[in-house]
Amino acid sequence: MKYHKLGRTNIEVSLICLGTMTFGEQNTEAEAHSQLDYATEHGVNFIDTAELYAIPPRAETQGLTERYIGSWLKHRLDRDKLVIASKVSGPGEDWVGHIRGGPRLNRKHMTQALNDSLQRLQTDYIDLYQIHWPERNTNFFGQLGFEEREEKDDIPIEETLSVLNDFVASGKVRQIGISNETPWGAHEYLRLAEIHDWPRIVTVQNPYSLLNRSYEIGLAEFAPREQLGLMAYSPLGFGVMSGKYLGGKKPAGSRLGLFEGYTRYSNLQGIAATEAYVKLATENGLSPAQMALAWINSRPFVTANIIGATSLEQLAENIASVDIELNTEVLAGIEAIHTRHPNPCP
């Protein structure tokens, strides 16, 4: 396993981070524990979750992912060697209305969210606490362009960051991060931290894959200059990059087989790009999934690659990507495909 520093801190995290959003929906508690055991036995010390999970969001399963991690964590003697990351939900439409009657990024909501997460995780502190998505109107969750709209009663970033500052001061949170954010949002968190002498964000968790390289447009320059590490999520585009959905296939138990509404990586342009990447991988004797993950692992601005799986076989394949070095021909082939199919699935 390879390890990177978390921002400007001395906290070392594994390049492969275990994503857990299937726990409580596609994976049972026993399966979750098996994944956690396997990952940590193979050098993974970084585990990412959120109060929102399991996915897709439902009132019946909300918080189950953290509960499964907590029941596993309860019996561990190495809590201090693990880096547990979680997230507080921002506001949204009906799909998050079951969380506190509609989550907000203010003191009341965030305090309840943190305390509930700590209880479910059965731990006294969270190593990395992240804002899952912004409160303000901006472009995230599949939106490339920004459409200006009238601002509502959005909680300002300054208020949100002041609450995070208190969390760190209390010892309940070690470091803070953001997710689904833009260069302006990242800059605002850093600007306010400097003005008030509050904690700096250390990570940005955004989508990043061969099908969505929009991170490179702005944040890939800004974040490294400010020592903000990328936690790349959806590195396989809901599993699409494995090639298992090509030809209209929907394997039993797979995410797209179970949840047909998850079409972010399944448009015609995305399918064409996926076909080209899968062909490139197979022609070079590589697993398509491992090629896609190894490419992300090689990017200099990536702190952690958040992989997820529903089986131990998938998990083993994904973790093993850390040992794969792509040659110059494969890298050139990837760039050629990206030129033909730039960001087909933002």
C-alpha cells in the first residue's frame, strides 16, 4: 500500500480509501465487516462514510452504514491507527427530507449530525469531517456549468466554518474537508480560515474518473497549491468502467441492475467512451477496472482513491490496482480517448 499525508498534517492515509455507501443496502452487516477486515489487512487505514448512507438515500437505511462501521470498530484495538472520515449532509429536495426534517449547515443541525454520527460509529472522534455538498446554489452532482439564480436563505460558509472550528476545538473532530465543491468554495473556506484563525480544510472529495475529469479544469491547479488533497469518488463511475454494463447488460445485484435511476455514467457518450477504454485495457492485458483505478492512483494531486465494492472479489481487484504501473503507451491511449470523448459524464 502507498500512503499520502492528509493536507498539511502529519496524518498518513492509504492511497486506497474504502468507500462504504453500499453497507446497509447492497451489503449486510456481516459483509461490511468482512470488507473492513480485508481492506485493513491489506494496508487500507482510510475509511470514508457519511450520515446520508446507505445509498440510495432512504429513511429506512439512513445511518446504517455508520452503524455497521461502528459495530466493527467497537471490537478493534487499533482505533488510533485508523482514519475515519464522515460527512454532514447539506440541504436538498425530498431525497434528504428524512434527515432532521431537511438538513442545514448551521450550528443546530451540524451539532446533531456530528453527535449522531459519533454515536453510530461508536467512537469519541472523527478524523476527517466533511461538508457533503454546499448549501449555496452552485454546480455539483452532474452539473458542469454554473447557472446564476436568486440566492435564498442559504447558511453562509462563514457560519458553517465557525461550527467546524468549534468541533475541532472540542476534540470531536481532528481535521475538516469539503465535498462536491468548486474552486470558489474551496477558496472561501481557506480565506475565512485565515481571517479568523480557524482550521484549514485539508481535502476536497469530488468525482474523478476517466469519464469525468472536470476536476482538472480548475481545482487540479488550485488545490495542490493550497495543499488540499483530492479524495476521488466514483472512480469507476458506478462500476461502469469495469465494462460489466456494456451491451445493455445489468448483472443481478449490481447497482444499475437494482437502481435504474442511476444513469449519470450511462449516456450515449459515456457508453462510447467506456467501450474505448475497455478495449484499450483488454488489448494491453489489463483489467478495465484496474486500469481506470491505476490511472487515478498515478495522478499527482490525488491523496486517496475511494473504491467501493459489493463483494470481496471486487474489493481485492480494486485494492490491487495500487500495484499497477501504466506504461507510456497505455497513458497515451487514455489521453487519445479523452480527446475524442472529453468528460462525457460530468
